[in-house]
Amino acid sequence: MNSIKNDMTYQKIAIVGAGAIGGWMGVHLAQAGAQLSVLARGETLSALQKNGLQLHQGGTLHTVPVKASNDAAAMGVQDLVVISVKAPALASVAEQVGPLIGPNTVVLTAMNGVPWWFLQGFGGPVAGRSLNSVDPEGIIARALPDQHIIGCVVHASCSVDAPGVIRHHFGDGLIVGEPSGQVTPRAQALTALLQQAGFKATLSPQIQKDIWYKLWGNMTVNPVSAITGATTDLIMDDPLVRAFISSVMLEAKAIGANIGIPIEQQPEDRHVVTRKLGAFRTSMLQDVKAGKPVELDALVGAVRELGQLTDLPTPFTDALLGISRLHARGLGLYPARN
């Protein structure tokens, strides 16, 4: 790959959460010439310090050296910080990353679901509101101030073979955008950097709409798979389950239309896309199998809260959230709070 030009804005890059997506992005950015650091701990930290960050892609094992530490202060201020952790872990992680962020640092959030900054730039009934479901105590917003944020939607499938060892399956799309919707020099430079690193990166005029569209499919199939243990093909092949999922999606579609992020498709259009994935294990099902906390608040709870903020009833979403969190609490994978 071509090296980043010396006059690029983003030379020093830190990955926070070197799991499947963060590790995949990190390898590509390092191969493009970035000075890559990784904030990690435990087995992942040990593996990165010993072997570097590794990626299986296209039949080749790519290995890049990284500066890995469990201490953000040892890594210093970065030009770009990529946050790619599971939503339940973000509050604790956010409090650790302060030393990485200087006045001009960009924080790129490459995560599933509705982020804490989602309502920036909106008017109407959600103007100036925050989402209690994803940041109940405001910890994340205080640790990661709005002015640093650029959003990112990932269209790729990766998995973790072992600590520090990532496997890419398919997809290489990244959509980035300012929460305000403005086309800024920093967002343009970031898009160019990602393209140079080998991603199919595009700059969105409304990143919230791209987040909402991805969520529209993930918010249903993920928790249903987590509860049932079923792969996506079995979920789509059951007419009763598919009808229930469609009802949840129609509620989210109405909420989106009400706040200015309409979805032109119908649920069955999205089901066709999901069905093409075949016997696919969702990320939430993988988390349940691995005994990891599930991302219910970012994927489902936030939709319910947006329904409340816009006075739109969400009975099917409520049912999905209630059953899903009861199941997850029974496994110790969701906090015992309302």
C-alpha cells in the first residue's frame, strides 16, 4: 500500500478496542504508514507486545508492529483515536482515553448501534436531548466531548481468532461523517486517509441516517438470535418470527421518519438482504456464546427511548427489549437495573 504523505493530518493513530473491527482497521492503517498505538490489556496486550497485530485477509497473514500499552498516558496525544469497543464497555473505556485526546484530536466511533452523540444536529422533538439508554450518567459525553467526534458505520465482517489475531471475512466499506452534517476539512482528510489505507470509504452528509439504516436490520435479528441460538437463515425462514421482526422494524421506520432520517425500504426488502447472508451467526449471538455482555441498550433500548421522546408507541420494540434483557440478565450478560 502507498505510504501516508508527510503532510497528512493523521499520522499518529490509536486503536481503542483491538477486536475484530478495530484490529482490521488498525492493520490497514499501519500498512499505510500510520504510527499505530493500541490501548489494550490482559491477553490482548501481551499478544500485541509479543507478536504485533495480525490479520488474516485474502489468504495472507499480515503482521504489523504496534505500540501497545494499558496506559493511555504512555501513548500520548494522538491525531486520530478509533473507538471500536462493545457498547457496554464504553463508559469505563472512555474514562481511560483522556491522555490520547488533544485539542485537534479526532475520535472516530466505529461501533454498533446508536451512539451517545446521535442527536447532535437534530431539531424538532429531539433537539438538545441526550440518550439515557446509552449514556445514563453522562460519563461518555464528558470523557469524549462532542467537538472531537466523527461517526463511522462499518460494513464488513471480521472475527477474532485469538488475542491480537483478526480474520476478515467479507466487506470493506466505511461510511464517515460529522454529527453536524457539515463537510469539514478534517472529515475530508479522514475519508482520503481511509481510502488510501484500502477501505471503500465514503463521506456522508448525514451519518445518523447511515447508522439508523444499519441498525434497522441489526436491532431485531441480533437479539432474536441471542435468545434462540438460531442463525439468520433459520430466523428469516420462520414466518411468525419474520412477521414479529417486521413489526419492530416498522416502529423504528416511523421514528426515523419523524426525526428526519427516513428509510425508503420496507422490512421485506431488508429481509432479502439478510437472507443472502445464509447461515450467519450474529455478533450478539457470538457474544452470548462467549459469555460477553450484550449490546441491547445501543441496539434496542435507544430505539425505545427515541419512541418515547417522539411520542410514538413501540409495543413490539418494548416486547423485544423486555424478553431480550430478561434472557441476558439470566446469563449475567446485562446489568440488573431498569
